[in-house]
Amino acid sequence: MIKTPQSVEAPERSRKAVDSAATGSSAATEDSAAVKTADFVASEEVIAVIDTETNWHDKVMSLGVALGDASTFKCLGKRYYVFDPECRVGGMYSYVMNKCDVDPVTCSRADALEDLAGFFAKKGVSRIFAYNAKFDLGHLPELASFQWYDIMRLAAYRQYNHAIPDSAVCCKSGRLKTGYGVEPIMRMLSGNIRYSEVHNAVADACDELKIMELLGQELEIYECGRI
């Protein structure tokens, strides 16, 4: 049986934005309208960024979710699941499974994904974003009914990521030939050369949402990354 989920919600202003998306009411409240990033006004739509970590048998052992405002890409809340028994097998990044600020919901895969689907329905989420999204979707077929988008499709391309230096070697398509994982892209966009990817599912989901914020592209541009 699933434990009572513990998610981390943002401050009151962001919580109102999440709740209004679930009820269909306008998010253009006095508070939410004040939230701006890259000249985008806070949206009534909520998106989800997902990250997974797998065990030695290539089965998902943890799943992290960051909810974001669809215009500002500010984080509105988090949820973190650890799949049991898959987590008992161990994996390359088992040692950082608890390296985050969210208490995990530990339960079976089936219970976790049923709970997540209900959580998304409550928050009005229909679009899921992930970095190298084909990997995560391939490991989470239960969520195939949602619209999936690949953040890497913008982050790795010169025409969308203006932080890519002129000296970087790119393909004719504009994609970087090397160095387009989460860690080098985040270093590039943030200017923090000491940034290190945690490889904890919920921490990484938050970082990938941050990449979307730093890219500064409107949500519609991500249609080129729909899978």
C-alpha cells in the first residue's frame, strides 16, 4: 500500500498558481501576475518535468517530478517516488537516492504511477518534459497518454541555446557534437562551472526545469521536441 505522499509545495504565491490550474480558474491574481522570468507572465498552465534513475537491471528505481509554471518555468512543487522492490537491487546512483530536500514516497511501481496520474489530474498537467525524454518515456510506458517533450532538443541546439559559444563544434543541424548532457548544458547556461549533476531523480528534475527557465524559450517552441 502506498504511503501518504509528501510533496514539497512552493510558497503561497506559487501554490495559488498550481491550484488555479487544477480548477481552470485564472492565475492572473495579484500575486501570480507579479512572477516574471524572461519577460513571460505567470501562466495558468502547469507542466511537469520528470527524471528517473534505474537499477542494475535497467528498471526504474526512483522517479522525480518538478511542477513548473508553463510561462516562467518557476518551480511550483515537487514529488519523489522510490520504487520498492526495484530500489533494493541497487544501481549506479543508489548512494544519492536520499540526497534531496523531499521525503520520498516509497511504494510499488504500480501504486506510484497510479498516484502520480491522479496528482497530475488534480494539478491539470497534460504535458511532461524530460531531458533525453525518449529514455524516460521508454521506461514509463504507463505515462504514454501524456504529451511528452524533450528538453535536450532545444538545449543542445545553437539556434535555441544562445549560451553555446561560437567556438563550440556543432553539426549542420546546429546540434552540439559533444557535451550536451545536463551537466555541461547547465554549466553553460548558468555560468557556474562547478555545477555537478546530482543523479538524484527529483533534484535532477528540478535542475532540468531550471534549464528550461534559463533557455528563455516560450513553451510553444518545444513542439519541435515533441516525441
